[in-house]
Amino acid sequence: MKTAGLAEVSPAWSEAWEKSQSSFSPPGLPVFEAGPLDAALHTLRMPEAVNEAFRAARPFFADRPALQRLAWHLRCRLYAYGLTLDLKARPRLPAALGPEADMLDAFLALAGLPFLEERHRRRGIDPAVTYETVSDIALWLIDFHDREGRWGFRQLDWSLTYLRDNLVQLGRLQFQPWRFPYPFHVYRRRRDGQVCLLAGDGIPFTADGQFPSSRPAEPPAWTSRLRVEGVALVGHPVSESGSVQARPVSLPAADWDKVFCPDSPALAIHIPASGPLDDAACAESIRRAGAFFPRHYPEAAFDAFMCNSWLMDSQFADYLPAASNIL
């Protein structure tokens, strides 16, 4: 701690230090050596600027035994010991050590690749999917560089989602087993498959059908109801633009089945910032996911795809040109 310039370390993170150090041998993380680092970078096929950032930062860690031991300990805690830890409390290197200190989390992310390779191998997943998924690391290194003008990595928390086998990238989009957390219910008409999305019962909305949290200066104007009245299902539908309608609709209850609701299993879609958001590419990703998860993640059954993203905000249509990638 003293050598690394750390004033203190959370007790939860310092636990098992003796255990991790009993398996330590220099340089700790294999990627602190030139050969294993180049092999990992070649496998992931990340942009050359990102590869050079790793190569330039490697000697900073390779020449500091205390940092090698710390990185090895963190690698053990993150991947090998199967413990749940508060990631926000993990040790972070002080800026006074130099700009390379911001690359520690990037090396820790690379160190998770062998663990994910093994898990994917047991699931029978094509290694190409593994490497495409992990190459997401490059996007966040580039994002850090664009913002700060130097290389670093602040997305270890997010990267652990896929390094611990909870998310995969299939083409343009990323997919993660999830539970639907929102107070909405989806009904499907039996005769033709048409769907209707209804707000749950007792939810406050603003006059234009948004959650009050999105309009802090505006008090709720009305509250949704979802109920069965005789043979009818009565509720407030959601428009294609994403607003909940104050005027309720009445659906013949015998003709409609509830197919999705709060806590239903879903595949959450994540949108990496990796280029054009092409309709055909997105459709192909979703098609692949529909076949991929039942085969490789049979425990992750799902009833629907869902996406929670700022990209869905219908207000963009008022401000952005028609050719906008966001639109």
C-alpha cells in the first residue's frame, strides 16, 4: 500500500491477501509481459491505437513489484474466488503515480479473458463470439481518450458484466439475460398476434403521459388504472412514441392473452457505440440472439427482448436531421 501510494484499502478487498500472494509469481498478470500481451491483443483484434496504449503502459507495471502484487490480488478477487464485492470500494491507483495508473483497470479487464474463454468453451460458444464481446474494451479506452486526451479505462464495472459471462455481443448488438423491471403489461390478441402495451395500475403520469421524474417541475396530472370490468380489460395504452395515453381503452378480455409483465424474463439489448445503427444489422443481431440463447444459455429462458436507452427518446425527432444515426 505504501509503495503504491494507497492511503487505505477497504477491508473487504484486503481479505485473502495471503491466499492471493501464495500463488503470485512475477510479473503477476501474464499481460504484464510483452509476449502474452501481444497474444491477447492479436486475439481481440482491437484498433492499433488501443494496442499501442497497452504496450506503452505495460512497463509501468512490469517495473513495479508492488503494483504487480496488487494487480494479481485484484485479479484473484475479481475472477478466481467467486466473491461478491463492492466494486466502487476497490483499490485505485492515485494520479500522482503517473498517467499510466489509469490503465490498471484495462489490464485487469484483459486478465479476465482466460476465465471467459473457459466458460464459453464449456457452453460450446464459438470463440469468435467471445473475442467480439471482449473487444468492447476498446470502445471504452477510446471514449476515455476522447474525453481526457490520454489513455485510461473507467469501465471495469461494466466490462465485468461480460467477463463474468452475463452478456454477449452478437453482431451489432449486445444481449443480457434480465427481468423486466417496469410497471407495464403486454397483451397479445389471439387471432392476429397484435400486441397492446398497457400501463400498470396506480402509476402517476404527467399530462403528456410521462413519468413525473422526467418532468421535475410538473406535478402528476392523472393516475393509471388497469382492471377487468365484466368481460373487458380496461387500461391506458402506450403510444408508438412512448407516451401513456390518459384516455383508457377497453379490450375484450377473452380475445387477449397477457404475454409479458413486470418480472417476466427478457433479453436486454445494449447498443455499443461502434458505428451505424443499421436496421438490417440490428434485425440480424436479434435473430441470432433468438437462436443463440436457447442453445448456449438454456437456463436463461426469455419471453421478449427489451431495451432501456436514452436513444429511445422521441424528442430527438424534433431536433436532429433525418439522416441522424440516432434517429
